[in-house]
Amino acid sequence: MPPRQVFRTLVLVVIIGLSWLLKQQRSGMPPAGGPSAPAVTESGVPAARIGPASETWGHIDSLPDHFARHGGDFHARNAEDYAAQAAAFLARARATGLPAKRDADGSLRVYDPATGAFGAYNANGTTRTYFKPGSPDYFDRQPGALVDLRKER
């Protein structure tokens, strides 16, 4: 086979391979034989060791609606990714001490002023909602007393 034809064949193979990979990424499917990409919080922190949405989301039947309304705030690939990011946000808040309020019923509200992310969690740590409110004083208007999550364990 002449060198020019070999080069054209190689270029064609590379184009086909890249097209296939892009299609896999858009569909949210992992490449064949490889693990799916781990969920990553909107700040780029890996959502390592986060359980499935059925364990981290408070009312699983509300997850599709929350994902439809707020998943785009975090570039979530699907509802499972969105739920994992919400759980990872709480884990990061506990590790770094993001501003948080605890209500009388044990509900927790967390805010990240740097990214604008807000999460509300049930007393058992499962997610109620996760989004970026449009109002800069949204967190200030939430009920509850300020708590230091680094001291709560």
C-alpha cells in the first residue's frame, strides 16, 4: 500500500474513533470496557464514594423534577449525576466549613458564596434540593441558626 494511502486510512480511522467517543460522551454512556466518569461537583471536586441517588436523595420521586429544573446549574449529565453532586456538595461543606444553617427540625441549608450553590438537606443528610438561587441574599433569608459543619460529626 502506498504511503499516501496508509496516511489517509489512518486519518479516517482517527476521525471515526473521535466521532464515536464524542457520541458516547453526548449520550452519557461510558466507553465500552471502561468505567463511567465519576460525578464531579460544580467546583471540580470528585464525588468519590457517594452512594446512588436512591440513598442520597430524600424523596426519590422528586429527583426527576429537581434535575429538570436545576441540573443545568451544575452541568449534570443525568439525574444520578445531579444527585451525586448534591451529596458531594454536602460532604465538601462539612470538610471546608461552608456557611450553613440548621433548623429546629434538623433540616440543613448550605451555601457556597464563591459559586452561588445552595443545598437543602433533611435531618438524616439526604438531599431536598440543590440549585443556584438568583438572589444573592437567598441564604440569609433561610430559617435556622448558623452552624459550623466542621464541628458537627
